[in-house]
Amino acid sequence: GAVVSQHPSRVICKSGTSVKIECRSLDFQATTMFWYRQFPKQSLMLMATSNEGSKATYEQGVEKDKFLINHASLTLSTLTVTSAHPEDSSFYICSAAPIDRNTEAFFGQGTRLTVV
Amino acid sequence: EDQVTQSPEALRLQEGESSSLNCSYTVSGLRGLFWYRQDPGKGPEFLFTLYSAGEEKEKERLKATLTKKESFLHITAPKPEDSATYLCAVQRGGSQGNLIFGKGTKLSVKP
């Protein structure tokens, strides 16, 4: 199956600093990638849709200035959590669907962010 | 409003004890219902996609079925390695990546 690689898998940062998370599709191209967040014992919640070459679309309640998304190529999207606070601690997961075939989306392995 | 509800929240089975997980959904025009498996600290792993009522799909010990209001994931003679959280999701937008997830059912299979 198709592979989506997410990096880093774990990160601990100090409150007030910024953290960048990368999402790469290794063997397919994706014009659209998705960023989800998962709090303990909660559903995966879609945060934003990342569109190659254009602005991301954010879900209601998600601050676009805090969660910066860049989708510079057909295989890479990045999520930057700016001025992180402890309440931003969560599990962040990206997904991507191949553009050349109608298949399910493939998920990365997730990034555990802890803000101290 | 589109919504996905899974039950039970947790399920403990003995090895070989078959059971079913439920996913109830309300969505304006179902485009696809998805089942994923998620291991602790990992991203979801795709299992099945169902598109229309009456559809069924199987993979090893798992079988997914779909009606107009709910989906079931049947687990036949489970093994300890089937222990995981099983997630149900419905497609919301044009892409299969735009999904609304339920909270999942955490399955534990004891030897």
C-alpha cells in the first residue's frame, strides 16, 4: 500500500516556542493532504485541509495564525504550531489520498507533541 | 450535522470469542464509510470502505457490513493480535481524506 511518512514521531518543546511537523507521501503524489488532531479518548478531528500551491482551508474553531500549513509540493505538507502552549499538547496526524487513483486516504504514523 | 457514534467504547473478548462492533452514522448523502484500525501511538491503518447499503467486505477475521443507518464490524474467532482501537469514519467532502471519525472501540483480546 501507499506510504505516508510523518516526522518527527515525538517532540517536546517549551511553551512559547514553535514546532514544525512534516508529512510526506513517499510513493504517490497528493494535491490535498489533511491534518488531524487527536486528544486522549477522543475522535480524530480534522483541523485543516492542505492544498498544494494554495492556501489551506481551516475547520471552524482552528486558528489559522497558530497552525500554519504549507503545501509546497505534491509530496510534502508541513504544519507549524506557533507559540505553543500546554493545551496544544496532542497527537497530530496527517493523511493524503493519491491524485491518480480513487482510493482511500493513507495516514502517517502521527506526531506526539508535548508542550512543557 | 454529520455524526458518527461507535459502541461499545471498549470490548474485552477471550481468544476465539466472536463479536461485533457498531457504528451508527447520520450524514447527508453517504459517499463512503470507512473502517480503520489504530494501534497505540500510531496512525490509523485502513481496513475497509463501504459505499452502499447491503455491501459487505471481508479480510481475514474481519467482516464489515453496511445498512442505511449503521455499519458493523464483525470479528470472528479473534486473536490477541487483533487487539487495537477500531475507528469508523464517514466521508464528508469530495476527497476520501475528508473524514468525520467516531471515538472508536478499544478491543482487547485475551489469550
